[in-house]
Amino acid sequence: MSGRRTHHRRALMVAVALATVFHPTDARAQEQRCGSADLATHRLAYCVAGRGFPIIVLESGMRSDRRAWQHVIEPLARLSTVLTYDRAGLGESEAGPAPRTSHQIASELRQLLGRLGLSGPFLLAGHSIGGRHVRTFAATYPDEVGGLVLLDSPPDSFEIARLTLLAPAERAGRQEALLRSRSALPRAVQLEYEGLEASPPLPPGSLPDIPVVVVSAGRHGWVPQPTATAHEGLWRRLQQDLAAATPGGRFIVFEEVGHNMHVERPGLVVGVIAEVLRELRR
């Protein structure tokens, strides 16, 4: 682990030096530069804004594309380079090969970064299931990640653990409701759900020794209502465990914010990412 930490320190020293050269100084630097990149099997749509290092990569949640980040891109682009993109089959990106596991998605993100000539170590921020994808990226390519921000991202064991809070009839009803709702979704989103279920849990200690900030929403609206308090307690315990899994992990709760915090209160999300950015540059 000490060798990996030394690698990150040297890479970040270079990034800081480059940041002093490429830091945005006018509005034009913050404008989004958009296009699509060829990954051989399909093309991914992307936008890049700002200048500077470390590069901030934003990974959207389930059913979302890069437009979900529209409220945080401009303020973050004042601080560094920001990449947003549409996963395969979402937004303006072409459909990609199945299964759509977190490992496949992380591999495609790495290919995209390479096609664009963007180098790490990156600051990865993922919302909801996007947090799972960036954790997989960090576990698979540890030398390419300098920090993680996980925004109300479900821990691997949450969906199974929450079933213990439900009565048998409630468990059956939940499964039926999930099947009905998924059947009406676009095929790309269905494939992501299937790929998530096929993705093995990340083993303890799989993340590199880097700053990790786990941010939890305070308003979830869990159902059924009688178990809402128990659901919230389970969610927070597992998220605290996620933060504690790395020496540099921190846990934050935004009590008055819902799941889509980057839409509801983008300033809070920008503040968290900016703090990690400052930490990496130090």
C-alpha cells in the first residue's frame, strides 16, 4: 500500500504543477466541449469543461445521463477539468455490449479517458449506482484514481439486507413492483439493472488508500412507511462501513436533502468535490 500511496503522491505533484498552468482564467475555459468517442464496439457521447488537474469525472446514477450534472458543471469547471459522459445506450451514446456489469462500465470509462487523452490520477464522483461504478474503477485501476466522492450510493449489501426489514408479503410485493417498473424502462436501463445484479460485491480492502468521501442524503422516503426508520438506519450504517473501508474515508449526511442531491442542492455537492480537489492538490 505504501508503494501505491507514493505513486499517487508523485502523480499528484505533477498534476498540481500542471494545474498552475491550465487553471481556467476566463469564461471560455468553462464552456463545454462535446463530442463522441469511438470505443470500437460503440461510441460514447461526452462533454469536457474547464482546465486543470486533477481531472474530475462525474458518473451518473441509474436512468440518468450526463445532463443530470448540469447544475454542478460550471462551478466545478472554474476549479479544474470536468468530464461528463453518457453510458452506453443512454443519452446520445450508442448501445454497448452486454452484460452491463460495473466492471464493463468501468472498462469503457477507462477507454473513453484514453481516447480523449485525459490522464490521471482522477477525482471520480458517482451518484447512486454511479458510485458503484467508480468504486469498481478505483478497485480495478487503483493507480489511476486520486480520490472518490460517493453521492448517496447504495452499498453492495443494502438490497439484500433491507429484505430482512420486510414481512414476507411485503418482500413479495416489492419484487413484483420492481419487475413491473423495470419492464417499462428503456432496454439500456434494463440491461444496467441486470448487469448490476450480475456484478459481484467488491471485497473489503479493494479500494486504494486514497481520500474517499461518502455523502448520504437525509430524506429518502422509504416504503413501507412503518419500516422507514429502520431502512434509514440500515442505509447509514452500511454507508458508514463503506467510508470506514479505507483509511482516508469520511462520512457526511446532508439531513435536509433527498437522493438527487446534485439537482436539489448542487452547491453542497460542489463544495464536497472542491474540498477533495483541494486535498489532492495539497
